Amino acid sequence: MDSKQILLRNMHTFSLAVKNMSFKRTAEELHLTQSAVSHRIKGLEKELGFNLFIRGTRQLSLTPEGERLYATLSRSLSSIFNEIDSIQSSDLTGELRILTAPGFAREWLVPRLKRFQNTFPHMNLVFKLNEEIQDLSTQEFDVAFYYGDYAQPNVYAIPLFEDKYLPVCSPQYAKEHRLLERGHQALKGVNFLHSTPSTAWQRWLDSVDLDIDCLEHSYQFSQQGLAVEAAKTLLESQ
């Protein structure tokens, strides 16, 4: 290994040591001994001609020179890794099959298509829309976006975000049903608009301890997008 390669290796070790502020944790991350990490840092300090760390009895801290070097090094490494990611992503080709509900595709995925196209210009997308899938093993897809717990065999699931529910209606509707005067009990006489088989309304009612069956008075739609459009239409007509 020549001197430049050794310098780059030791710079990387220094960067990890700053991130961890521990030679021990850095050694574990690099699968080295703690003394090997210490030897690399000392070698780097000797090469540069100044100390990088103040070695206390219990913790490490950076010298002013170490802080300046790390600030420059972290920016440089970030730029390098970003460029690597850009090169790797631009070379990706093929087809990505996306399985999701129509409403999620329209409201969340489609607005992000331009960003995806800029990042992966050679990838083809195939959208497969289905309101709800009970068994993902029966579907052919590469990635799926659905609400709920889809921890199933041969499926790796990660949460993206959580929904927040709150009831809304137009001021005119609230006035007609005296919602503000009568409080929660007034909800027994209103129509609940929702998609099926969604349980959002019922979960909200249960969360505020209201013994109301939202299916007794409701407008139900097989697609969430239709439910949203119906809500807009009803609001505009008032």
C-alpha cells in the first residue's frame, strides 16, 4: 500500500473516530483492534504534523486543527458519496412494478414521479392499482404501498409514516346539525362519508369513546379517491 492509500485509509479511520468519539467503537466498526485504530490516528497525526484529538481519561475531544480537518473532510466525503450514488442510480435500468391503492398513487406517488425520473432516468415504472390486498403472496410486484400491518412471509415491510385522523365538515353542515351546540352526541344523526373497507371513522369514534356505529348512516365508496371527490362535491354544493 503506497503512502497516498495509507493516508486515505487513515483519513477514513479519523472520520469514523470523530463520529463515534471512541477508538473502541471505531475499532468494532472496522473490525480492528483498538490499538490498531490508535496506531492509524497517530500515524495520521505524524503525517500531518499536528494533533487531531485531545485524549482525556474518559473521553476524546477534537483539537482546533482536528475540528477544521473534520469539517473539510466530512464535506468532501459527502460530495464523493453523493456522486457515487448519482452514478450508480443513473446506471440502473429495467422495470419496477409498483402495487398500491389508486388514492395513494394519485396523491403521493404521482407528484413524486418527476424526482424519480431525474434520479433514475432509465427505469420503467408499472403501476398496478388495487384498493386493498389481503394476501401479497398472490400478487406479482417489486414494491407495494399499503396502509396497515403487512408483515407476511417473504415480505419485508417498513413503516413510512403514520396517519392522523380528525373529523371535518363544512360550516353549513355543522350549523344544520347543531354540532357545536350538541357536541359529540350530535354525530349520531350525521352521515359518515368514507371508503370501504376503511375503518378510519370507526377507529376515531372509538378513540373518543363514542358508542356510534358509523355504518348506520354513511356514504360508502369502493375507492378512496371517489370518497374525496364526493366530499369536495358536497362542500361545493353548500
